[in-house]
Amino acid sequence: MKVLIVDDQESNRQLLGWILEDLGHTYVEAENGLLGVAKFVEERPDLVLLDVMMPVMDGYEAAREIKKQSGDQYIPIIFLTAMSDEKALIKCLDSGGDDFLSKPVDEIVLQAKIRAHVRTQELNQQVRNKNEELTYLHNRLQHEHAMGEHVIANAMRDSLVDTGNVNQFVSPMSRFNGDLVLVAAKPTGGLYVFLGDFTGHGLAASIGAIPVSQAFFTMSQKSLPLTEMVRTINSSLVRFLPDHMFCAATLLEMNSAGTQIKVWCGGLPDAIIYRPEKGIVGTISSRNMPMGILDDNEFDDSFELLQLEHGDSILMYTDGVIEGLNAQGEMFGEERLHSLLGQGQTKLIERVMSSFQEFKAGLEQDDDISIVEVISAPVKDEIRDRLNVNKADLIPWEVRSVLGPDDLRVHSDPCAKIVDMLPKNQVYRYHRDIIRTLITELFSNSLEHGLLGLQSEIKRDEDGFVEYYRKREELLSNLSEGSIELCLSYDPMENPDILKITITDSGKGFDHASIKNSHSLENCFGRGIGLVNTLSHTLEYVGCGNQVVVHYNLKNTE
């Protein structure tokens, strides 16, 4: 090891140098405290032998400066002193010294002290290494948690939080929530509500929110039946979760009138049916296994069908409520919960949580807590209401693309890419599939009939479809000029409910005015235009017939 000797007597420095070399160490030296500090900064020695009484800067001040320069690294300082006064020795230690040696220095004692301090130094380095490792792991964990929060929040972003039919309270025990609450509007009218409680707590438990939310919102947009939803979510969790994890859950489907509710319950505590003028009028017991345990052929998707009166509520909750413990080790319990909900109560969730907090008396919660109240009342059309905003809050926009021959050959489905450019809000997500259908049908007609000049009559022969699409590929591969322009535009000042779709091709067009008066749209404008006419608010061919304009009603939820 390298040792710094700081002493104003050259003979002392020489003697210590000989001893250190004899012990197998190297050394550097300085003749006063000021030079000693400078030499320490320059050489970064492993140990310092420091005289007390020196000119320019004494050992006490030099020790303090050396300790500042050492930072969190342990560099032992051994004072060399002929003093035996107890106060002087204490001052040596208080100024930053770690030990002291009496002059004249004994080689055996010096060797023993060096060995002792080397062991301390090694332990200090181990602690520093562990601290650095822990700091790295902590920073990495924080980064991963931030990523996890982003992913999970993104998975749940479509859940409705402002619907008048659902009140909810969610309180995770830690940074991540093992409970999951999802609410979605049913496109055909009504609501879906999901309450789940995954095994465990924290990030591991919350990860299950990803497959559940993806399946839930995908199926909600299609107004799929409750049985298909619970079966699909269960299958997703069986594939996604490890064997020791599952999800106790309740899935509820309410009709648009708010009076008929289908409920599937697997593993959660009994839900409460509450009627203001009577109090609790019934419960909904779990009759099924939690999700994520049984394979599809064993899974039970049976549900209860409830008929409610307007004003009734269904109160669902996770076991963090009834299993919460107070200082005496008592559980909050179902009996206590039921006793709170007497006749004429309002704000059920607030009442339950107020009593729960009083019961806990300041103790931290020991589980994730979620309570959901579903109120029987006509379900507001969430999609429609999103558009009932002040015109000043909306901005006009336009998406336009012109496709030439090379583009038409390369891009097999340009309509999908155009639809991807739509605004990323719930209104357009809801109408996305219909808008894509409209654009695809209109684009196909413009390409096949307008630009390529194909006739639909070809398809009427026995092998007509094969011939039609063979000819389509041949004409498209030889196409050298022409274009199709697709344009989607929205102008809230003109009409906040209408999306305008305009498709123009460079073909010759046709006499759309005379043909439209004598034939159906299906026969005249090509296969699929009848469907477009049904789905759209208005459909109009303009000019020479090579441009079609469709107005689509964004408030259409039928």
C-alpha cells in the first residue's frame, strides 16, 4: 500500500520510510501540514502518518482537510505524537484522526495498526460497493416502476370515470394496484363494469390489468354478450398469469334503461343490492371460480339476471374492505358493512369509507381497496355526449392523400393507414370500423371502376369473380397514369356531428344523375355502395361521377 508521511523532521520521515519499506509498502512524504494536504490530493495514498506539531499547518488542521478530500472513502489517519496528555489525544481523534502512535515509533506496533486499518478499509470498500449496487438497483427499479405505471395507465385510459351510473373509490396499498376497475359504454346502449382483485399486491399483481383491459375494451366496442366477455378474459388470464395467480372478479352488463343487469361473479365478496326506501334488499353471491384458474372447457360462464328499479344500486367491493384490521386485530366484516346501509342512505361509498377509516383509527391499510356503486338509471349515451361540447372547444382538421400508380401497386390497404390518422379519442375509436368500411368500399369502386375501368357484369358469370380479380391485377400492374385522392375532413363550425369523406379518381366518370333516377345504388355504383348508402348520412356523386362525397354522422350509435 502507499503511505503518506507528514512530519517536519527529516530524520523521522527517513526512519518511518525505512520501516515501511521493510514491511513491503511504498511511501511519499511532506514536511508540513499544508504540503501534506497537497501531496494527499496529488498521490491519493491508502494511509496517512501525520505528525501533530508542525509549522505552516499543524496536524489537526491537516487532518480535517484530508478528511474533506477523502469524501466517503475511508483513508485512515494515524497521528504520530510524543504527547501523552489525554485531552491532546482526544483532540487528535476529534480533528479526523483514526488512531495514534507514540514516538518513537515501534515497528511491530505500526505493522499491527496498519493491518487493523487495512481490514477496516476493506470493510468500508465493501460497504461502498454495496451502496453503489443498491443505488443502481434503486434507480433501475424506479425506472421500471415508471415504465410499468405508464403501460398500465395506458391500458386503462379508455375506462369511463365520469358516467352518472357508476361511482367508484380506488385506494391501492402501494404504488401499484392489485385491484382493477373498468367501465365502458355499450355501443348498442348500456354499460359494462368490471371489478377485479388479483392475487398479491404491487407491480406483480397489477400486471394482470394489461390483458384484462385489452380484452374488455375490445369486446365492449363490439357489444359482445357478457358470457363471451367473461370466457375470453378468463382464457387470456389462464395464458398470461403464472399458476399461483388468479383474479377474483365481477363483470356486470347493464341495459340502456338501467333496469336489467346481468352479473357474473367469481371469487369476490357478496355484492349488495340497495334500495333507498328499504335499505339492503338482496345480495349477489359468488357462484363461480375466479378468473385465470380453469381452462375454457371447465370454466362456468353462468350469470344472474337482475331486474332493478330506478334508483337502486349495486355495491361491489374487494376483500380489502371487509378484511381490514383495526388495532385490536378485529376485521371490519360484512356484518358491520351491512349495518351501515340502513334505509334512506345516500352517498353509499362515502359512508362506507368514513366508517372504515374510523374503524382503522389511523392505521395504514393492509390491502388494496376498491368499491364500485352501479346505479339503476337510464344510461347516458357516452359517445354522443362527448360530442355535445361548445364549438369553440373543437378544431377543424383534414387528412388528405393522393395515390398514383406506384402507390396503388405498393400499398395493398391504404385505407387502414388513412384511418390510423384519425384523432385518437373515444368518438373516433368507436366509429373506426365503420369509417374504415366506408373508405374501403369507396376506394375500391374508384380504383376498379373509375381508374381501371372494370365492369361489375364480369362477376355474374360462373367464374366471374376469378376473372374479375385476375383482370384487376393485370390492369393495375400495367397502370401508368392516373390517381385517387382520399380526403377526410371535419369542420365543427359547419356541423359538429358530421365527418366528411371525399374520394376522387382521375377516371372518365359516368352519368350518375340519370342512372340514379332509374336504378338502385347497388346496381349502378358497384357492389358495396348500397352498404355505404345505408351506413352514411348522405352519399352524393358529383362532377362527371368521378368524385363521391359521403357525410357520416358521428352521433349515430344505432
